[in-house]
Amino acid sequence: MKRLFFGAQLLIAALSLATCQLANAQTTQEYSQSAGVRFGATSALTYKKFLVTEEALEIMVSGRHEGLQLTTMYVFHVPMDLAFSPNFYAYYGAGGHFGFEERNNLTKILVGTDGSAFTYENGATFFTMGADFLIGVEYRWLAAPITVSFDVKPYFDYIGFRKTDSRFWDSAISFKYIF
């Protein structure tokens, strides 16, 4: 987890330097791809590539529960008609994830076929996969060139195919460099 945080800090420093050196004035509100960091309950390195106008594929690599997750989502962007700025966009999407994670709490596991025998595991590493959803607001500061966004990313997990888990308020703020 410390390596992921250090990697995120290096990415922010590199993006800041590139932003200072490569700042250019763009006149449209669209961009083709971006990469950056997501800070929140599930922090991640993120990459977004627009496939068609205002529809993008977003890939996130995140650390969660002492493990690693790869999340892929298809995201739709909708311009927000705000009087004070045309650079705000709402977005929503869905996708899935897979990876592994360690659970440090006791987990009750069924071991028999009759439904009465259980064992308990503590600190085991499990394969996990599940569904992700996304809703948020993005500000495109194309002159810099960066985006800043706030989102909520609810997810549903199958953990080791023995247990399910979900989180609705997986919220975060993201900073991405446009290129």
C-alpha cells in the first residue's frame, strides 16, 4: 500500500511538471484521453480513453483490503448547462473488477455439504470479482490541461466465491492530466 501511495505521489509530481511545461489553450470542451489519481475509499491510478464523443472506457488499478484490483468501466458524459461555466460534465457508467484482497476479520466458511459444519479463517487472501457503478461530476480545465472530478462508485464483490460484500459510498476525488 505504501508503494501505491508513493507511486501516486510520483505521478502527481510528474503531472504537475508536465502541466507547467505543456500548458496550452484549447478551445473545445472535449479531450481524447487522460490519466491520473483517484483519492478516496478506494484510491487508484486511473486512465480514461474516449472511444466516441462523450463515451469513454476507464481503467483503474487500485489497492483495497491489502490487495490489488483492476476495474474497467464504460462511462457516459453529459454536459451540464451551468450559467457560470460550460466546463462541468456529469458522468455515469458501469463495469466490473477482479483482483485479490486480504480479509483480516474472522470469516465463517461452510466446510460440509450438510450445512452444519463451519470453520473460521483470519487474514486469508481471496480472489475477488464484482460489479461497479459510477456517478459523478467532472470539471475540465483544458487550458491547464487537467480535469478534477468527484464521484461515487458503488460496488458489489464476490470474495473467494464464498462471501459477498458491497459498498455504496465509495466516494473519491480525482485529478487527471489530459493528453
